[in-house]
Amino acid sequence: MTNDSPDKAERARREREQYNEGLQRETYENRLSHCEGFTSREKWEKLVALMEISRGKEVLELGSTTWHNWLDEQKIYPKSLDCINISEAELEEGHQLAKKGTIRPNFHQMDAQSLDFPENSFDVVFGSAILHHVDLEATCQEIVRVLRPGGNFVFYEPLDINPVARVVRALTPRARTVDERPFRFADLRLLRKYLCYQFEAYELFSVPVGYLSGRLFKNPINLLTIGSQIVDDLIKILCPPAQYLYRNIILHGVNLKPQEEASSSSTVKELSSEEGSKRESAA
């Protein structure tokens, strides 16, 4: 376990308290319920395809509920699944979901910024809307530490580069915690320092069109949302840099930590143990 500091501990405490109390997201989510619209199918297919790497593997979720949709409902069964959360309320929700499904996760109350797992413990680490709630550098260090060489990671996170999105977030402070910060360019650069990743962006014009659709239609899949999805896809093809203005991204990649580096700490421990034994014998 690493990366302990008063600032990180205080941040974790605030997140825990706010999630235990509950966020006021119902109005926010209802008004934007059509924003994903037709994009939800494309995005969901991508997530499910990525999560196939978890089948038969030792897996860690940073969070405690996403596994139910991403793994259990897709019949993607890992060898083992550990779920961590700083909030007792969120962990309880995970326990309730486990009663309904096939997978039986191991739940831990734990801070993602300071994971209490040995090095190289997992083949896959994943999470949904978690990295922007924590100290990003500390959490990336922990992800790399607990992932085995060649291990995979998948995260779904919001962006905060679009100025309109910033205004919306500023107007809805009760829908989020005080410490959360969706990714900006500096955060994406920081991620590159630790993780070799690719990303796919979702929802640009589908956000305002989705809001309008919610006022006009009951079904989120309609001509308006389908049309906005087509426009969003065309923009990504014709102007790839515009993806940074989109609402959400799926981050995924492989831990490129060398095998030699991964085994160095265990080798040091073995050598220290041998040295200690020799000293005891000499005594």
C-alpha cells in the first residue's frame, strides 16, 4: 500500500461522506436521459467487447457496482473479482446486486489512491466514472503496481474540455462531489505518463439533441437521436481532434511494465530473506 498523505486521506474522507449521504442526481439524469440515445448501443458493444478480456482472469473493479452490468449480465465470468469502494453505502449496493447475480465479488472498503493489494495481483483493472474522483497520479501508480505485466485496464470517464459542458456542470453542483474533476488535457497527459492507452469518445451533438428529444419523445431512440449520432460519428472521422470536445471516453490499454521490473521487488525480498537466514546460521 502506497501514496498515503494527509491531502489524499482528506479527499477520500470527503468522497466517502458525500456518497454515503447520497448525491442529488435524479433531476440531472432525467433531463439528460436521452443524451446517450442511439449512442448507448455503440458504446455498450465496445465496452462488452473490451471486458471479454476478464473471462477466467483475476479482476479488480475500482468501484463496487459496475461489474453487475459489465460482467455478470453479459455472462463474462472472471476467475475472481475484487471490488473496492470508499463508501459504505456504495459497497452495500454492491452486496445487494451480488444477491441477484451469478458472480460473487469480494468487497473491500478501500481507497483507490492507496490499494491494499500486493504488487502484480490482477490481470484486469476496470471502473466507471471513478478516476476523475481521485488523485489521478496516485491512483495511476496503484493501477500499474497491482496490474501484472501485460495486464489490461478499461475505464469509462467524462471529459471537461467542452466549454458548454463546463457551464452545465457549474449549474448543477449538487449532482457531483466537490472533489470530482472530469478530464482535461493535463489529466490525459498525466495518464500517458503511467498508462499506454487508447480512447474512443462519445456524445457531442447528441447531448443538446438528447435534451430536446427528452422534451418531445418518450423513446430515447428516435430520428433526432439517431441523426445526432450519425453527425457525431462523421465529426470523429473528418476531424479526429474534435473528439476532445465530446462528453465521455472509454479508456483502455495494456500495462507495459517489464516482467523484470515486476519481479524485482519479490527478488529483493527473497535475497533479503536468504541473507537473514545466513546471518542467523552464522550466529
